[in-house]
Amino acid sequence: MSWSEFISMGGYGGYVWSAYGFAIFVLVINVIIPMRRRGVVLKALRQFIVSQTVQEK
Amino acid sequence: MIYKKYASPKNFYPLAGRLIPWLGVLTVLLLAVGLYWGLFVAPTDYQQGESYRIIFLHVPSAWMSMFVYVIMAAAGALGLTWKTKLAEVLASACAPIGASFTLVTLVTGSIWGKPMWGTWWVWDARLTSELILLFLYIGFMALEASIEEPRRAARAAAVLALVGVVNIPIIHFSVEWWNTLHQPASVSKLGAPSIHPSMLVPLLMMFIGFKLYFATVVLMRMRYAILEREKHTRWVAEVVGTKAQ
């Protein structure tokens, strides 16, 4: 099987690759979102804890 | 008791942190081998040609869309009955991931339907009940987001999730109960699958890969959700404090 045959998927290339592209996009997004969110949460919590300790003093 | 020990957010947090990298590596390995097998090794389907290769995404994500829902509802029930904080966090973390799998199922199914059925969409039982599943996930997230107090939000969303469980057997049996364009199951728990091993093996690898993927991303979400929930506690202050330096 040649590379161009593989890409064309027997004429169904557009369907197969758009399906794979979409699925991979959604899966990757679902890894990126919690990674970024974690940074945001940690930053917010740091500020929260600092504000708490300031109040205690 | 080991369950009690790790159900406490304080112990769960570092445990999840240790598990995530291993689960992540396993996920990537399985999905890579599954994709390679599905795209390069599995033979061409004699009826559907190469278009059938969408099955390696569509069917595992459809299974996952239902599996994640059941986990979400079960965690919701656990949160309702025993007020387990970790269960509430789990249910909440399941929703966006389950919604993603449902969306992937609907979109890949639609893309597959166009060349095979000649249409992107039909309002038949299988497709409609899967679309309802997406709305249930979205409803769960919307309801949870609309209530400020986290415990009350979790309880309300859990009730919605439990009511929606009725949709799961409807999705599963829809191809048997109603006449539909959708093809019947290729793999069933009872009886031999109607699919050749050369196609079944990559399908199951993708399914296990998706399960590991789910475990990875759900733990990632639960970890920071727990920090937020427990922000008044000493252990969170310690965790955040050491991270700050």
C-alpha cells in the first residue's frame, strides 16, 4: 500500500480523516483544559491562603 | 479500611498525583498501537471499504459515553447517600469527559453515516437517544454551575444524573427495539462477536485505551477540584504553600 493510497482511504479519505481529526482534537482538548485549569486554581488558592493569613494577623 | 483511607481527599490527592503519569503513558501506548492496528493492519471491510475504519473511534467512544454516564450516576448516588465528598467531585469531573465522548460518537457517526447511508443524520432511535445523552450531560453541567453552594449543586446534579440513567438501556437496546438505519451491534457480551478478530483486537485496544484515557483525565480534573473544595483546610494550605516556592 502506497502513502497516497493510504491517505485516499479508497475514496473515503475525507470522511475517515475528518472523523479521526475531530476525535483527536476533542481528546487533546480534554487533556489541555485540566492542565491549564490546575495552574489557574493553584494561583487563586495561593492568593486565597495569603489573604487568610493576612486576616489572621 | 483501604476505601475509607483513599476516599479522604487529603490522601486521594497525592495518590492521584502518582497515578496520573503512569496512566497517561499507558493510555498513549494503547491508543498508539490501537490506531496503528486499526489504520494499517486491519483488513478492508468487504461491504464498506475503507470507510469502516471510523468504527475504531466511533464504537469505543459510544461505549465510553454510556460507561462514563453510569460512573457519573453511581458516584452521584454515592454522594447523595453517604455524602462522600470525593464521589461528588468524581461525578462532577465525569460530566465534561462523558459529554466529549458523546460528541465524538455523534460526530464520527454522522461522518460515517454520510457515505454509508447517504445522510448525515436521521431521527431514529439510536441517534436520538445518544443525542439525549449529550443533553443530559450538558444539563448536569448547567445545573451544577447554576447553584453556588457546591454540596447543594452536587446533590441537584446527582438527582438529574440518576433520572437520566433510564436513557442508557434505551440507547443500548434501541437497535433491537425499533427499526433503525443504525447497524446492529458488532460486539455483544453474550455470544460470539460478528466481527473478525483482526478488526476486533484493535477495537478492544482502542476501548481499553479510552478507558485509561478517561481514568487519566478524570483524575486530573478531580485533583484541582478537590483543592478548591478543601481550600479552608490545613492540608491544602500546605500543598499550595510548597508549590509556591
